Amino acid sequence: MHTFDERTAALAQAVADYIEERLRLDPAPLDQTASRADLDTRAGHLLGPGGNDADVVLRTFAEVLAPAVISVDSPRFLAFIPAAPTKAALLFDMIVSASSLSGISWLEAAGAVHAENQALRFLADLAGLPPGAGGCFVAGGSAANLSALAVARERARSRTGRDRPPGGGPWRFAVSGQAHSSIANTARLLDCDLLHVESAADDRFTGAALAAALDADPDPASVCAAVATAGTTNAGIVDDLAGIGTVCRERGLWFHVDGAYGAAALLAPSARGRFAGIDQADSLVVDPHKWLFAPFDCGALLYRRPAGARAVHTQDASYLDVIHEHPEEWNPSDYAYHLTRRARGLPLWFSLAVHGSDAYRDAIEASLALARAAADRIRDHPHLELVLEPDLSIVLFRRHGWDHADYEAWSARLLRDQVAFVTPSKWRGETVGRFAFLHPHTTIEIVEEILATT
């Protein structure tokens, strides 16, 4: 299995041919989902003691399994949060895999860690974090939120000398109703609770609301962190980062900014002003596999003061002592809950180095412009209504007279006809339509084609 013989050479060529064919698709096909029964019948069961001809297995994937995966990189994929990795990033991701690059420590992977740290420094500079800021790449925003808020909780324990707050209850994180679903999961996993802060009239989490909630709460000392969102997943709203950051600084709270989707728009001059105050963050999350055109899975986690994170996340074992003998060296495994990790930041580093940040700026501006144009088209339709003005590249709208079943049927029809993948969402309890624009090749003509079906 580990020898590069003639059989492996033929397989390498077949895989390379498939990869080249997939990369040449312009645009990528939307494709469909499939039932379990259909896949059981068509794909068969290829796993067993004897193995199979590699061509048969690859053909099964190409002809049966791959078409049953909706292509997130299609310009017609407008659901959830899409992805549109650059060809350079995709190609370099194959080098990372083929090279079996470990990304655990400086000892094992100095070159890879050095390049990843350049990419992290690029993101830290973008956010205005100080020169000492740093962190690591993790699987995505959920992993980053868990790792960062674990540090926030441990900071509170260290400062008070208590595992639990003086009141005896759990430590809490202040959040708004628009916070990502992973924040509630993180609190549960960390044996913490949430202080739910009511959003302002424009659905933004504000510093004023945070201060008022803390003042009204019977146990404010149990709140150890506030979580602001720089581009909510559902609606693309950027919270009052400056106001929340100020309250956190005044009251000694950890300020965590979840910018997994939206913080990439710091590159866009037209949107940069919305992120005022992000430079105050104690921890920041940006997912390059979203709006920075990197492949799955890649989330960047940055700390203002990485030493605190290292104290929490460094794993101690006798066989690991050797990687910690030189504390000045940077070990990515010290900054999140992981140990084993691939060097997942390298495709971003490579693509940024190849294309330059101006190309990224232009691609992000294209999505922002498309969101504004789509909002205009929605306003032009007599039976459609814009739910709110887009902050970034997510657009919510309602179709008068439709209920939840109508939106579901419309979504299924669009996918069946290969027009687009658009899934409904909820806004204040009401089912609405939702566009998420990230692919720079999604056009206003595609949007008009979709709206014509409503």
C-alpha cells in the first residue's frame, strides 16, 4: 500500500486527471442531493477484505457519489455560507495532503508553521491587533469559539482564584440572540451559562445594551466574557464592536469577536468602517474557508495575548516534553484544544502570496456590491419585501402571501431545476428567503433569474 509502483502511478494519473477536470469546470455544477436508498443501490458496498480495482472505486465516486454532493463552490450556491476557494489554494491543499505535513509543533514543522504564522499576522494586521498577537488555524469557527472561550473562562478562574464565581453558579458569557449556534454549544461543553442581552432595535448587540444587562443582573460577577459578532451568520449584521469592547475593558471582561464569516470584509474599503473596535478584541475568529477563498477546513484563531492561551491549551506528556524545550518557538498545538493537526493554513498563505491582497479586496467588494444590487431588485418586485438593509453580503427578504411550506417548496424547485441552491431561514420567528453572496462569479443575472421564480 505504501510503495509507488506501476499501479500507484496509474492511480496517481487517474486522480490527477479527475482533479484537473474538476478544476476546469466553469462554472462548477450545482448538482443534487440523493436518498440513502438510491446511494445504497447505485454506489454499492465497496469496503471489504479483498479490495477493489482503483478505477472502479474512482468511477463510483465520480459518477455516483460526487454528483450527490451539492457544490458549495458553485456561483448558484447561495445557502448557508458558501465557499469559493481559489484554484491556487485548492492546488496547494493537495500538496499539503500529499506531503503528509504535520502542523503540531515548530520542531516537526518549522517551515509550515512559519508560513502559517505569516498568514495569521496578515489577519492580525487587518484587524489592528498588536504585534504580539498570534494563534493558530483550526477546523472552523466552532472549534475556534470553543478554544477561545475556554481561555476566557480560565482567565476568570485565575483572576478570582475560584473554579466558580463567588455566587456559586456557573461562569457566563454575555451574548445576543444573533450569536452563532456554536456559542451555546461552547457554553454547555465548558459548564458555563449565557447572559442573553437584548439586541437594539436594529438587531445589533451594543455596548449600551451590554452595560444595562450587567447593571440589571443579580450576579454580574459571574459574567467573564462578552461575545460580539462581526457579521452574523443569519443576516450578516456587524455588532457594535467599539461599544462592547469599551464595556469589556471597563469591567474586566474578555472580549471575544466571532468574525468567522464577516471579518474578511475588513479587506473591503466600502465595509471596513463597520468593524470599528475590532482591534480591542482579546480573541478573534476568521474563517478563511468562507470569504477568504480557502478550502475546507480552515478557521483562524487569534489572541491579543497568546501566552494566556498557551497556559490553558498546552498539553503535558512525557513524550511531548521535547517540543516544549524552547518556549520561544511557536507550537500551534498550544493555542487550541487540538494536538494533532494538518497545516491547514498553508493554502491560504500560498494563494495570498500568489494573488496578492488586492485581488481578495476586489472579490469581496464584488460580493458586497452584488448584495446591494440584489436588495435593489427585491425592492423593485411588488410582491417581495427587503427584511433589512444588508450590512455585508447576506440579504433577507419575504415574499408576501407565502408561508413556511411555500418557501420550502420554492427552495426544492430551484434545486431540482438547477437554478440555484437557496434555503429559507427565520427572522423574528417568520420564515423568509435568504441569499448569502460570497462567490465572485455570482451575477445579478443569476439573482434576477431566481427572483423571477417567486
